[in-house]
Amino acid sequence: MSTARKREEAAQTVPIPTTTLSQEFIENKFETDLSDLDKYAPNVELGGIDFTGGGLSASIRGVSFSDLEKSFEPAVGVAIDGVFMGSNSGVLIDMFDIEQVEILRGPQGTLFGRNTIGGVINIRKARPTGEFGAKLGIRYGSSNRQDYKLSLNVPIIEGILAGKVTALINKDNQFTRNIYSGKHEDGQDVTSIATKLLFTPNDNFEALFSFEYLHDRSEFEGAVNLTLDEAGIVAALSNDPNRVGRTTFCTLFGAIPTVTGGGAGCAAASYDYARANKFKVSFTPPGIPFKSYIDSVFTALEMNWDLGDYRISSITGYKDQDELLDEENTGSPFAGLPFLPFTDQTGLARAVRTQTSWQFSQELRVASNFDGPFNFVAGAYFYKSHYNLDPQVFGVFGGLAQKFETEQTSQSYALFAEANYNMTDKLRFTGGLRYTWDKKHFITNTFDTAGVPFDFPAVQSQVFPSLDYDGDGIPDWPIDERANWSEPTWRAGIDYQFTNDLMAYFMYSRGYRAGGFNGRCATPSACNTPYDPEIVDNFELGFKSDWFDNRLRFNMSAFYLQYDDKQEEVLTPSPNGLATETKVQNAASVTVKGVEMEFQALPADWLNVYGSAGYMRSRYKEYLVFDPAANDFVDVSATARLRSAPKWNFNVGADFMVNVGNSGLVTFNANYKWTDEFFSSPFADPVGDLTGWYREVISAYGQADFSLNYKGPLFGSSAEYNLSLFLKNAFHGGGRIGRVLDAGPFFFGSLQPGRIWGIEFNVAI
């Protein structure tokens, strides 16, 4: 069943392109966390962000978000048990005890609201069953992976109150070997405890209370330095207004030897060495493990009243979260300074970020259940959040090089309604509207090593400059700004039921991503200039079909997406006239055209075959950046590329099932996912033409997964057990660069593992 339209409907009758993954499907594929599910949905790219606790990088149809700052809003929404997550940190959840995951593609601004311009990942965790039962799972695998899982259902008051408790422990080592210690350092270390209470005093009312505590002390593989001596490649830089005159770590520290040879801060000492060792080495300096910690508490209360023709729902959610990031992020295999002990070496740039945040949301809605041709869903929504960020950067000698503090309070209110009207027995009209009011209060301040505010970017030309950055005689720090926006979003379309097994639809939908402030700004003028919301209009034509007595399911859609007022980081002239500065502005517009296909076939009772394919063609229509040489803004749309938008992607998989004896079942699963190359930056690498190495390109990649599972009764009892073996990414023994970032003075990449194996034992009572 689908809840894509805030009511339960058969998925094949919903005129929205969705990928629905059941609990059984996810468990049989041994997927670890949310990022693994992009293998089963077209035009969807999911990944982890190591630089924020439990961070999710998400792209649907080329509409993406992979930043770590909470001042920036996500572009793909994640909802857990009906509660919309306001940040992408803490949402890379484990796939344990998940009832269903729906991936909705395209803007979902009417029913799900702001920040869903790419789509929504709608997650429902398993509810209490009301019957006594327990599940215990143990997994061991590569990199000393150890998972322990427990789920316990208890009928507290028969037929009235049911309870459920789940516990999860995940631990492993990093897949890389540290070049300093020679060891596989500590990796994932996650403990989660959750409980649910389901109260059903009668047939017309239910209340579901959820509580979850997450304690994450995970450490990650260090970055790989991809920095080149760009200041010395004048021919390439002279034509790029975004990098003119940039001084890199490679230029500054290239003469310092490293443990791998070459110069500190240079790709020759890091990337070349990592590639020669199949990307299975890490450069984390001694004493500075890459820590990305998170502690969070999540609570939710969902109440539903059935009143005959109406169903009233209330969903209340609260999340409180603490984070710590501590890492050396240049990826330089630094040999160190001769007058310091080896264990005191700090690398070239150590970043320490402490952060606290909370969010509260309340949704009230009513859904009709009329016998006639008209039905609707309508409601009101309130959201409030706050975060505090205290980041610091330490230099080569361990001294404080940068410090600022940022906080922001956000509030959002919305009214929404969506209705269906059956014009005939086969033809149905859908129309919906949502109106949202947003307001934000943003404060930031910058300090020097003595605790006095200062402007960090100007340190390149002057040490600890005056607080008066623009020369008007008035101190520019701290920044204390407020902004308000309001936006309507809507959906309108028709669908036609040709037969009981074939439905076609056309849908137009609009979504928007909220405006805001740059939480990583470094100059007053970049901080106190808010950017406006960005808008996506999506036109969709598709069909959903079942054939041969439901043995073949085939769904297909084509879309055209218009992306306006796109928020981009651009260089602009600074007020003091000495340099440029980075601002976030509504600088661009993009179009994306694409086609998506999904199928599932049951040619025999023992065989299930499934797959998907996606194609996208994207282009910038406008992208304005400041050109210092021309002292004006220029349009670079002809050469700009959309991030995380591979042209082609597909997957194909099969489940083979064989009965053994009277009650045993052996299942063999196989799946292959291939993703075309895509870009991590809208701008081409300025030295790519000279070096033949385009660092912003993530290479095309294919991944083959296999698993073998036996299910049967435990010692002839009613209890069942599963014994499983799995092999993921079977044909890639080494790791790879999965994400890259141009950080200005240095360019670095994050590692992803290759082949992973495991064995798992589960018991269900």
C-alpha cells in the first residue's frame, strides 16, 4: 500500500512515480542503511556524508543536496513515521525493523511541503503487532563488521495496548589501512534503542507513540588530497573567474616532504599513492581520528480518529540532536615538523565543529472517505527549529586559525488541501494547493585567536583586520538578520483507468526550497544577504500497468523539470574592493528532461525478476558569476553542468526460490546496478585540459550484489531461523573516490569501500 498522498491506496492507482520497497525485500537484500536503496530506483542517487553525523546526500532527478550546514535546506525530503526531517543529518538510518520505504520522485510540495523539490523518501517503521514475538539477529562480516539486533513485541493489555522494543548495535573497522599506524582504525560504532506503544481502545481511534535514542561514535576513513599546484598553471586559471589568483595548499606546502613522497598538500603525495594501493589506505594523522559523532532523541505521536466519512490525523514530532566533527580534512600525508614529536603532528588543517539542534513539528489533517466521486485531504502544518554551530580550524602548528559562531531559528506555517474528483468511472481529476509562510532569524560572529571578532578571508592579505570590513566606520560583526518568505505550491492532473490493470496519468506539480542565509559565510556582506526560495515545476506523463494475471508489472514515466531561481554559491566583488567573496545567490535556472522505467516479473513461482532504468538530460539555461577581469557578471551556463545527475542508470535483479524438505526455503538473490558518470561541481576542473584529470567527475560505476539464504523451523518448533551469506560489490576488490569537494585552497575526495561480505543468523519466535 502507498501513503504517497497521505492516505492508504494501492500503489498502482497513485498517479505519482513511486518505488515501494517492502520490509521483506529490504531484509532479503541485506541493505545496511538508507543510502543502499538507490540501487532499486531510477534517477536516484543516495550516499553518506561523513562530515555530519548520520548525514544523507540525496539526489532525485538531478535535484540534489549534499552539504552539511543546517542553514541550507535539503532538496529531497525525508519523512520518518510521518514526521518530516528538517535537516539531512541523522537521517541516514539503519534498515532494521523498517516496514516500508517509498521513494516519491518529483516535487511533493502540496502534501509534504517545502524542501521536497526533488522528491520524498517516506519511511515507515514497523508497528507493534499486539502479539508476543521476538526477533534476534547477529551479523559478522568484512572489516570486522558486527551487528546485533533485537526486536520484542509485547501485548501489554490484550487488544488495547501493545508495546515494542528494538535495540541495535553496529560496529566495524575502517576498510582502509592507516599509513601512519599500519592498522585498520575503528569505524562505525552505533547504538540505537527504540520503543513504540500502540493504544487502540476501540475500532475508531488509535494512538502510536514512538521514542528512539541514537548514540553514534563512528569514525571514518580520512580524506584523499586531490590538490594540484593551480597557482602555477596560469594558462588554465586565466580563463576561470572562479579561481583567478587562488593560492592552494599544494603551492604553500609543496616543499614539505611527506611519508609517501611528494609535497605536503599535493595530490602526488596522497591521491597517487592511494590509487596505487587501490584506495585502501587512509591518511588520518596520528592522534586525530576522523570523528563524526551524534547523539539524538526522536519522539513522535500519531493519533487517528475514524469518524465514518472522515479520518482525522494528528502527527507531533520532536527531535533533539548533538553533533561533533573532529578531523583533518585536507587528506595530506603530512610528514610533520622536525621539532615536534610524531604524535603531536596536526596535519595542515584540523576542523572541529560542535553543533546542537532541535526541531518540533505538528500536523493536523482530515481525509474524507465519501462513497461519491469527490474526496479530499486537507490540513495545517507548523514547524520550528533551532541550531547552534561553533566551528574552529587549527593550522600546522596547532594554533587557532579560524573560529566563528552561528545560530539560526526557523519557523514555517502551512495550510494545504488536495482533492480527487471522478469525472467518470475511469477519468479522475486531481488538484491541490499549499501555502507556506517561512521566517528565519540568523546570527553569526567571527573571532581571532584572542577571542576578538575578525574577518578570516582577509588574513591572506592582512593579519586580524579591523571589524570595519567595508570602511564605513561601523563594525560589521556580529551579523543579526531576519527574513520572511511565503510561497504557494500546487499539483494538478488527470488519470484514466483504461482497464483494471492499466492506468495512465498526466500531472503538473510545483515545489519550492526555502530561502535562507549562508551559515558558512566568511564576510559580513556575504552573511547578511539572504537568498530567496528556489522553484521547481515538473510536468509528468506516465502509466502503471499489470499484465498476465499480475505476473508482470511495468511502469513508465517521462518528465520535464524546470528549475528556477536555483541557489548557487557564486563569487562576487567584496565591499573593500581587495578581493572577491563567496555568496549564495539565486543565480541560475536549469531544465531536466528524463524517462524512468520499472518492472517486476514472476515467470514462475520460484523466480522473481525486477529492474529499473533512468535517463536524464540536463542543462543550465542561465548561470551568472562575477568576472573580475570584466568587473561584471557573466553567464557561464554554456559550460555549467548539473551536480549528481548521471545521464543513464539502471538495475536488474532476480530472486530464485527453492523449497527444501517440508518447510525449508532456499533463496538466491542477485542484483546489478550501473550508474553513468556524473559531476560533483557545476564547473569543469580548470586544470583538467592540461592534466587529463578532471577531478570533479565521478566515474561510471557498476555494482553486483549476491546473497544466499536458508529459512526453516528451529529444531522443529514454531520458531523460524534464517542463515544467510551475502557478497556486495563482488567484482571490485578496491575502494574508490565516491565524493569530491573543491574547498578553495584544497581539493579532496571521500572514499567508499569495494567488496563487502557477511554472514547473518536470525531467529524469529
